[in-house]
Amino acid sequence: MSFDDEPGHVGGAPGRGDDRFSTLGGTRQTRTRMPETTGDVYGGARRPQRTSRSLVMVVGVVVLLVAAIAFANRGGDGSATTPDTAKPGAAEPTAATGTKPVGGKQGGIASGFAHDEQGAQSAASNYAVALGSTGMFKKDSRHRIVDSTYTSEAAEGLKGPQDGAYSTDFLKKLGLDAEGNPPQGNTFVSRTIPVGTKVVSYSTDSAKVAVWYTGLIGMSGPGSTDPVRTTWKTWTFDLKWSSNDWKIATDTQVDGPAPVPGDVAASSADVISKAVEEYGGFTYAR
């Protein structure tokens, strides 16, 4: 019985005992509610409160934590299910597909990319890195890079004009000799670091992929008049599926998008030279 079930409450008829502070039945005796006991007339311990609801909540929290940990570690080994790469990153453009990088190499450059959008983006990223490396400033290595990244037809048409562009005068402006070597005690820096990729168009045998990247270019060392600086550009590749891999047919570059420069102080030439020697590059996968 609840307090409101007593007479005088919730429609009950009023009576002498309706006043909760009065005596009952004229006996001047006060009615006292005693706590429920387990049969011990001397006041045995009260019944423990039910804990089933608390137990369910604890179990639920544990299950959620286990599920969260499993989700966070997903893809940490080869047992995770490979996500659908038909439209990689469609919902979240910056999200990785989870597909592992390629294992093959041709001329020191990653090769054997998947025949899909993900593979085209991975190819474009790795080709941008190769084409932005110091190897492009030496004739022999430049030809190897071009042969590894372009279609055979495009490579044949590029080598001559590129040899003319990387002239002795051009190399001299960068502080390099006619063979593309830096002065003794100096380090020439040229690196491309992809920030992201975007599929402009795609079909079974062709793809247009834009690579937004930041770059490092310049001479690090005593007496350098061309210190290492950063650049921001977008490199767009028209790729063709050729010889079971993605190859470049044509490419173009434009400046930006470029963020506001940070306020980090420039490092000394020695620090830059050491960093270039100690920190290697990556094989990029979308």
C-alpha cells in the first residue's frame, strides 16, 4: 500500500485518522511503519537491492568497449575485410581505402597498381614523387624514371624536350653542375609530398587524377644562394591502362592551393641536410 492509498487521499473518505500527524482511533497511539525484514523479529538485515539492472548496464558497457577496440584495430593485420574500392573515399574524400600498397617496383618506382580508381590514385601519387625527385636532374636517372612512369609513346616524345629543358644553364641556376651534381659539402633537395588525390574522371582504360602536393626544392649548404623552400601545387595526370599497369599519357601542373605560411622558424642548412639524409620517402597508397 502506498501513502496515497490510505483514507483521505486520492478520493478516500476523510476520517479521524486522516491527519497524518494525529493519533489513530482515539487511542493516542501512533502508527509506525516498520522496515521489511526477512523474518528476524529482532531486526535482521534488510533485503539487498536488486542488481540485475546494474549488471546489465555493466555488461553493455563492456561489450561496447570491446566492439570499439576491435573497430579501432581493424585493418591492423591482413585478416580485415578489404573495403569496397569502387568509389574509394566517396563519403569522406580524405579517408584511406585500407588497401595495402603495391609490392612491385620498376626502376625503383612502385608498380603493379590495381585496375580501379584506387589503383589510379596510388599510381598518380607515386609517379608525382618520382617525377619530383632529384633523379630528374641527371640524364640517366631521368630517362629511367620517365620510362617507368609514362606510356612508351609518351616517354619517347618527352626525353628529347626534357633533356633540353634540363640544360646546363638551368642546372647552374639551381647550383648544380652540368651532370646535375651539387657542390662539395652541399645537399640538393627536391621532394614531392602528396597531400591528397582526386579522381576527375574514370573509365576502364583511362583515368584523370589530380594530386595536391607540397614540395621541397633548393640547395642546402654553405654559400647557397638558393635555400630550400616549400611549394604548393596540383599535378594532374591523364593515365592509361597499359601493359597491365597505369601509365601517364599527359600531365599538367598549376600552383596551389597554398595555405598561409606557418610561424615556425627556418632551420639551418646543416639541419636540413641531415634531415634529408636521415628521413626516407614512402610508397603511397590511396
